[in-house]
Amino acid sequence: MKKPIFSATVFAVFVAALVASATVIAAVTPKPKLTFFKSAASIGWSDEGGSSPNDPTNAQSIKIVVPGTTGSGAAGAFTYGISEAANSIVGRTLGQVDFLSFDTMNFLGNGAPRISLITMGDDGNHTYFLSAFHCNDTLSGGWVEADFIHDTTSCFIFRDSEIAGYAGWAAVAAVADANHEEIIDWFLIVDEGPSTTYVDRLVAQDFGWVRSGSPGIISCLDTLC
């Protein structure tokens, strides 16, 4: 039996199809997994507290329990490794961040729940404390929304051990960007207690998390977060 002979035209079409397929596969953005951490506390997805009014698609939220007094335990969430690279908040200046928010219910301490941002600038590392207590708008059912980027009326963000906060994201971003700071880490955390906290629609730049598993990861590249 003779081996089939491909014409130059057929071969060219075949190669073009392979290249196109590879391009499509490379263009698919992986969904970054949210990782939980804890110390003398507990954290996990739960339907006990229900879901934020901003997330009517399911009944889950992240439940964080700190059983002891403040300083005795902590729990939170972050991305790292492949998931960190897929999300792209690390490496950005504050002025380049488009989405950074979460909804929360039940506990609202002075410094938690919060997102902590760690940066590296001209003069070393800095930590920015984004607490829902100092930046929130009331939703229904006891939930509040902490939108640190777009809330321009009731948002104060604190830096390092400075007592005075910065009124709004634009103000704190101007300081950080002038110091050529880039984000090197971020995490959601509750470290005040005793407390039970529910968090939903946690969003950090390109992605958000609304329930457990891959279906619960939303892309801010496709829709506004």
C-alpha cells in the first residue's frame, strides 16, 4: 500500500490549523485558585451566612471564625504561585489596580476584615491596610460592600504605622506611585476576635471569588467586578 502524499497546499493548511489551535489554547487565561490560611482560627466556604446581595447566583460565602481574643488567632485567603501569576495584581503599582474589593457581614472590627497590600518601593517595603470598617457602603441583609478603588465618599486607607489615613484610593496611590512602589503580596485577613465573619465577592484585580471550586471564580477581564 502506498503512503498518502500530502500536497504543499494541504500541508500548509494543516500547519496553519495547528498554529491557530495553539494560539487559542495559549489565549485561555487560567482561573487562579484562592488559597486559605489559618492559625488558631477556621476558614472555609459555607452556606451558613448566605451570599451577598451583589452575588445572587449562589448561597455561599467565606466563613472565618476567630474563637479567641484579638491577637490569638487569624485566618484569611490569598493567591500564590501559578494562581498569583494568572491574577496579575502582583507587580502593579497602586495606580494600575482596577479592582480591589469584598463584601462582608456580621463582624466589622476596626482593622478586620481587611485586605493587606505589601509593596516594595524606593525606600523599602510598605504595608497598606484596607479595612472594611473604614471603607464600606451598606447593602441589604446586614451586608456591606468595601470597594477600595471606586468608593470616593467614605474610604480611608492606612499605611504602615501612620496614624492618619488617606482619603480614597487616588490619594494613597499618588503617594505609593511617587515612591515607585509595586505590589509584591496581598491577602484578605481577619485577626480580631472573638468573631465570626462572612466574606463574599472577594475581588483582586483580574479575578474574583464568589463560591467554592472553579465555577466560583469570576473573571474581571470579561465583566466588570
